[in-house]
Amino acid sequence: MHSAVTGPHAHLQAQVRWRRIEIAFWLCTLAPFVAAPAYLQLASQIAITALFALSLDLILGYAGIVSLGHAAFFGLGAYAAGLLSKHAWGEPLSGLLIASAVSAAVGYAMSFIIARFRHLALIMITLGLGLLLHEAANSASWLTGGADGLQGMKIRPLFETFRFDLYGRTAYTYSVVVLFLTFLAARRIIHSPFGLALRGIRENATRMPAIGAPSHAHLRKIYALSAAMAGVAGALLAQTTSTVSLEVLSFQRSADVLVILILGGAGRLYGGIVGAIIYMVARDQFSGISPQFWYFWIGLLLVVVVMFLPNGILGGLAKITARWQRKAP
């Protein structure tokens, strides 16, 4: 009996241990400072997009909540940080926390609707909520600036010392540190009994209540946490660029982050981060080669990945590694 109880906990503890490849990956995030200092602005955009994709992975990859309106929380965080810096104060860290709290509160309120539906109905509801918020921001031009964007943001230096310069050094450092800290929190959540329950809900939402797991309560919690993370990503974008436009709430941003997650591999924690790196670098290169038709190449990349690596790039690499290990003596 004792081994049966401790078995799942021992498995979770084993998953929490850091692997060498993970440590190497995070050490590589320091490489842009040396290898590509001219691309630090792009690197900060990649880190912010990776954080946004990580937030979507929590609900899609682990809880099975399909969302086509996740940019709503990204945009809420961006506008919250932007309005705070314009009308109150521009201290970045407090702005980040307030933006996260605003997005979490709205996400929790929406979760009472989200937790009741699955599959196609869920897709339509999240899409509708995202479009409603986009139009609300567009109509409230007296507050958001409407199509002209939010003007007059004043972001103070980080710790009153490090200014957000044009070279992107502070922006990238700030973004990648926030990404890492948020990743640690997400990793802890996923490798916990709560994360295990989420995977059970994803696999069979009707059976989990029968074994005593409060499915709706779990879904509401993870949806609010995911919204908070997306809000942090939006606030980072607003603070590092000193601008907020309606695009942060657009359907295009929701679709892009979904594509990123599919490319990297949903439900793998690193899938959104790897997908963001590949997508953003590919977009930068393709737009330089063909500014008018770069979406064609992105579409081709997505088709190739889905055809040959249906579980994403990380899923494909995991399958190849497993085959190699089975064949190895």
C-alpha cells in the first residue's frame, strides 16, 4: 500500500529534476549578448512570444482547452501596463504585477463560462470573447487610443538604473529573466499533483469527477493562471517597446501563438519556447527575402512540420530519440 501511494509522487519528483539538456538550453539564452548583439531587439521579441506561447500551452497542451482568443489576455496586460505608465507611474516591475493581476481577474471571470464547454463550442466561445474585447478597445478610443494606439507611455529605467535603450540590451535581459522565472512556476505546476489532474482532465473530462477530482475548479484555476502569464507577456511588450496598438488584441496574434505551439509541440512545456524561436527567426528571414509573400513560406513550414512531425518538433525529436535508444545495445 505504501509503495502504491508513494509511486506517483516519486515519479513526479523524478520529473522535477533538471536534465543536462535543460541547463544547456537556458545557458544558450545568454548567447545573443555575444553572438548576435545586433539582434537583441528580435531576441527580446522571441522571449516575449515564448512566454505567451507557454501560457497557451498550460491550457491547451495540459488541460485540453482549445482557445482562439488568447490574445485577449495578452492585450489586457499590454493595455494595463501602458495605461498605468501613462496616467500613474512607469515603474516596470509593479506594472508587470498589476497587468498580471488584471489579466488573471478577467481570465478567472471568463473561466466560469470556459469550464462548461469543450471542443468546437469552446473554440467559438474563446474566439467570440477575443473579438468582443478587440472591438471594445477599438470603440474606447478615448482610453486606448483606438486604431492610433496608446500614446504618451513613460517607462522608467529598470531598478532606476537600466534604461530601455535602442540596442535592446535591457529589454532582452528583462524579458528572458521574466520568461525563466515564469517557466519555473509553470514547471512546478505541471510536475505537481495538480498538473497530473489536469492531464487526466485532458484525456477524459467526464471520468475525473468520478474519482474525486473537481474538474471545473481545476480548469478555472489553470485558465486564470494562463491568463496571468499571457498578461505578463503583454506587459513586457508594452514596456520594452513603449507602445500599445490594437494588434495586441487581434485574432492574428491568437492564431500566430497557436501556430507556434503546434510547431514546437503542445504539452511539452518547452514546445512553445522552441516554436517561438523557430517561428520568429523564420518570419524575420522570410520577410527579408520576400516582404509580400513571407506568409507563404510560413504556411509551407507549418504543413511540412504537421505532415512529418504531427506532434511538433519536440514530439518528433522525442520519437527519434526513443527509437535510437531501443536500437542501441
